[in-house]
Amino acid sequence: MDRIFENTATAFALKTDSELERAYFLFKMIANEPLVKMGTLMTNFAIKAHLPVEGLIRATVFDHFCGGVSEEDCLPIVDRMYEKGVSSVLDYSVEGKEEEDPFDNATKMILKILDFVKEKKAIPFAVFKPTGFGRFALYQKVSEKKDLTSNEKAEWSRVVSRFDRVCKKAHDLEVSLLIDGEESWMQQAADDLVEDMMRKYNSKKAIVFNTLQTYRWDRLPYLKELHQRAVKDGFKVGVKVVRGAYMEKENDRAKEKGYPSPICESKLATDENFNDTIAYMLNDLDTFSLFAGTHNENSCYRLMELMDDKGMDKNNESIWFGQLYGMSDHISFNLASAGYNVAKYLPFGPVRDVMPYLIRRAEENTSVAGQTSRELSLLKKERKRRKI
């Protein structure tokens, strides 16, 4: 398999010299863990104190990792990336609240995005988080099979209704819908609800996609059981496969509560679990559609090799690669240049509301060994090529 991810000319073709310099500066900052922690504290303080920092945030970290403040604001980036063969997933990245109004507002926003997406070939997916539609604690209580109060039953009914409205509209418009994964102690309720939506709306093709976080050792067994139910009952299964985003929180809670951690015992075990999961799915593309969300080069090469071994077209409509906007351009744009289906998650929303997302991106880049250093080495290589 050709090692295509070293081509920085293709990777950064859309970046102007000034954008390349901004990216280099940001990743240099992110590489410094104490600086990230201090910056996070200062940013949170500035926002809570209503200090005028939005312009600075917008010009730096926001514009690097986000598409804009609204879906219309994202269009220039969507169109530029699509010219290079990279599609977009519009991600309304406002974090879940604890009141009903934001849940209804988030539902209205996703319904609006579905209409918007339908008109843009460059945006083949929409996405939402379960906790965008309901309280975390309610998902947890349902997951734990605890009795709900009459008020909670009514509240859960509204959560189900929000899921159903959005999934039905995605089905009617034939727009694929990615539903993100969250913490393990609320995920069972989300899994069951998403499976209900698959049964209802995935009879002919995968419209509704669940997310499997493969740093959890139980996800492949779950997928195999879901596969059996899908074959038996005649529905398609869409799955976004990722490694996961809540590892420290998962391990800390397991230790605190005294139960076995749901997280794989090592990074190697997680990598193997990810690769085994995508390999399992490729054995039955009559049932499965795969969105491989990964910034791991070896996993991308593994999927490319599996497709090649099975004689699959690079642009097989059932297989997509996905990365986050502002990260791993060397993967996204080189894959697209080679003819594979690729989509970038493109977050958007008001600057203040998107800050928790941006802080998480910075913290994840700091904690993931090798991620930031790899970004920096590639940016250095491209700066040298351009002689900046």
C-alpha cells in the first residue's frame, strides 16, 4: 500500500501562507500542556466575566477548528474543501444543557440543517449528540433500568419524539444521520433508542448511524449481536467507528465506583479493537455502512488494504473516512486525492457556546501522544517546501 500521507502539498493545498503559519502557531501552543491548562482557565474566566475576547478567539482557535457561527457561514469552507474532494459533516457544536428549551432548540437546528444539507451534495451527513436532545441524568437512569417518575416518563417521551422527528426527516430527505457516542453509563439508553430508529428508518439503506467507541472492549460483541438482529429483522446498520473521547472520565468513574473499567487495557488493544471492528463490518456490506472516524494513519492504511483485498472500489458508497476540521489534513486530503470517500466534521455555532468543544479539542491534542508532534512535523515540512 502506497504511503500517501507524507504529501504535504496536497494536504495543505487550501491553506494560505498565513493560515499555515496560524496552524503552526496553534499546534506549538497546544503542545505545551501547562499553557493549555492556563489558557483554558483564562478563557473560561473571560467568557464568564463577559470580557470582550470573542474577536481574539474567532481569529485564532475558532477559525482553525470551526467552520463559522452559522451553517451559512460555513459554506465557503464547505465549497473549498469539496473542490478537493473532501465532503463536510455540519456539526452544531453547542453542548447539551439541562433545560427543555435548549433541547427543543437543538432539535429545530438539526431539522433545519437537514433541509440545508439536502441541497448540498458536498454535505452528505448530518450529526447530533444524544445529550443535545435530553438530560444526561435521564439517559443514565433509563440505562440503569431504574423506575422513572411520571414527570421523567413524560420527559423521556419528549426525548424519543425528538429522535423520531429528526430520524424521520433524514429518512424522508435521504440524508444520512450520524448520532454521536457518549459516556458508557448513559450509552445503553442511547443505543436502544438508535436501534429503534434503525428498525424504523433503515429498511432499505443506512440512514441512521450509531457510534461505536472502540476503546470500550465490549463494543465489538455488541456490534455482532446487533448484526444478528439486523439480519433476522431485515434492517440496515450504519456505524461510525471511533476510538473514543472520554477515557480518563471512564477510568476514573470505574475506579471510584469499584467496577471493572469498560476501557481496553492498552492503546494496542484499542487499536486492535478498532481494526477488528472495521474488518468485521467489511464482511457484510449488504447490512453495514461504515463511517471510519479516525486520525490514526495505520488504521486508515488498514481499511484501505481491506478494501483492496476484497476488490472494492475506493469510492464504495458504503465506506467513508472521517476526520475533524483543523486536524489531520494530511489524511483527509490525500485520501480524497486518491479517490476515497472522505468527510470532515465541521463544527459551527456561536463562539461562546462552542468554547467547551474547542477546549476539549485542545486538551485531547495535548493528551494524545504523537498527535500534535505529527501535525507540527508536517506543518514544518510544508513551510520548508514553501520556504516560508
